Amino acid sequence: MFLEIKNLTKKYKDIEAIRNISFSIREKEIVCILGPSGCGKTTILQSIGGFIEIDSGEIILDDKNIENIGPEERETATVFQSYGLFPHKTVIENIIYGLKFRKYKKKDALLEGKRMLEVLNLKGYEDKRVTKLSGGEQQRVALGRALIVKPKLLLLDEPFSNLDTKLRITMREELLRIRDVFNITMIFVTHDQEDAFSIADRIILMNKGRIEQIDTPRNIYLNPKTEFSLNFLGSANMGNGLFVRPESIKISKDGEEAIVVKKKFKGSYMEYVIEYKDKEYRMTRLNNEEEFHIGDKVYIEMKERKI
Ligand code: ADP
Ligand code: MG
């Protein structure tokens, strides 16, 4: 495997931030570390990037143990949540910063930097101050600065958390394009399931410093291994170890009777609460389908599944 993480553990005094974390990643894969705030995502990323000292474990990148070497020797690059750009420097100076330490002549560095600006659709921005840029543009500069050193592994810590919804969608596409242009492997930390669904080849779902499930987005959603997985990705009706997703309750003439007790407009879909066999279930229907009203009798089919 391209990256292997073995039994990573890190404590801050008596807080166990992560415990016995193991996973591996293939070359060119985009893996999302997903989980609620405080579950240990940043700690994993910083352990791999070399910004914190781990208590125990192994980190093997391209067949080389890197857990004991400095961050600048690791062939990883990190894009931080707050971008960490130099506010007093221009766009091009920010982008080529990492080349200073790699014995590049200024002229060659500038050439590389200009090439990077083109790839990132920032042509013409070289002499602008980064503080004058929009959030999305700053994000591109941060990506350029990380990519210019040609890392083997790109680490991204909640890179889209400061962007509005529209821009997030654009930047997700952009990241997939960058993966193909640079042939790069990425670990992407997020608490946002939409980020994970949109870009991840696989998701590492975390809970309280431990891995809950590792799988493709599709498998985690359709075959959650635990109650935590079931509830973190999407929502579900559940009880007695059985669950049904709200969109999996179907309306059918041959179905069984239920009563609509609540309804809510959600934009592209409606969310209903229906009562069926003395139990309430959430059910969703797209807004191009027939609308129901409170008190309506509906006929439903559903298959409850085991977690
Ligand atoms: P996430 O990125 O998923 O929000 P973190 O990896 O930042 O989670 O934090 C995991 C746990 O470790 C949290 O309980 C957090 O409070 C704790 N923690 C993180 N960094 C430090 C630190 N420098 N000192 C003490 N505790 C920390
Ligand atoms: Mg974090």
C-alpha cells in the first residue's frame, strides 16, 4: 500500500485524542476522514504531516517509515483550515515559498509558480496581495503552495469550511481535477458528509478517537456497520437493531395503511412523519411526486434492514 498507518496513538495529558488507528491508502486515492468535532481527525492529519509527536505507531509512506523524521522531509504537504497564507506576501510569493528550501533559483521558482497559477486558473493574479482575494481564490493559492513542492501525499484539514455552499461545490470539483492533473494521493479531513460523498473514494468514519467504519461512501450509507455510522451519514428510522432510510419507504397501492401526521417542505423534497402500526416513521418524497396532507391515508411498502 502507498500509505500505511499502524496503531497510531496520541494522548494530550490524560485526553486520548486517537487510539490504535490503523488504515492504508492506495496511490491516487482520495480518502476522507469524517467525524464530529473533537473525534481526532486533525490529530491524525498532524501526525502524518509531522506537526505533532505521536506516542506510538508507525507511518509508512511509499515503503519508508516517516514517523520519526521532520515534516519538511516527509514528502507530504498540508493545506490548513485557515489556509496559513502569508498576508504581507503576494500570490506568487506565497505559491513559490516552499521552493526556497529546495535550492531553486529565483528565476526557475517564478517559472514554476506561473505554471501553477495557470493550472489553478489564477493567471494574472501573481502580484495581488492574498488579503485582497476572495475565500475561494485564497483556497486555490493555498493548494498551489502545497502542490508546488510535488508532495507524494496532500493533506487537507477542513479546507472548505470557510466557503459558502456554492463555492464548496465548485472547489470539490476542482479538487478532483487537481487529483488527475497532479496524480496525487489525498487525505481530506471534514465533518461534512456532503464533502465526503462528493469526493471520497473511501471514507474513514471516526468517533471518539477510534475508527467506526472504513468503506466506500455507498457502502457506509447502504450497509452501516454500527448505529453511529447509520446516524452520522444521512438519517434513519430505527429500533430493535433494524433500520429504514426515510427515502426507502415507498408508496404503493398494494402496500399497508399508514397515516400522515406531520409534513415539512424541504426544498427539493417533502419530509413526512407517518404513523404505521403505532410507530412513527420519517418518510421523504421528491417534490415532483404527489403531495400528501396531514390526516391522509397512504399505502406504504418498506423493508427494514439489520445494522
Ligand atoms: P477534530 O479535528 O476531529 O475536531 P482533534 O484531533 O483536534 O479533533 O482533537 C481530538 C481531541 O484531542 C479533542 O478532545 C481535543 O480537545 C484534544 N486536543 C487536540 N489538540 C489538543 C492539544 N494541543 N492539547 C490538548 N488537547 C488537545
Ligand atoms: Mg479538526
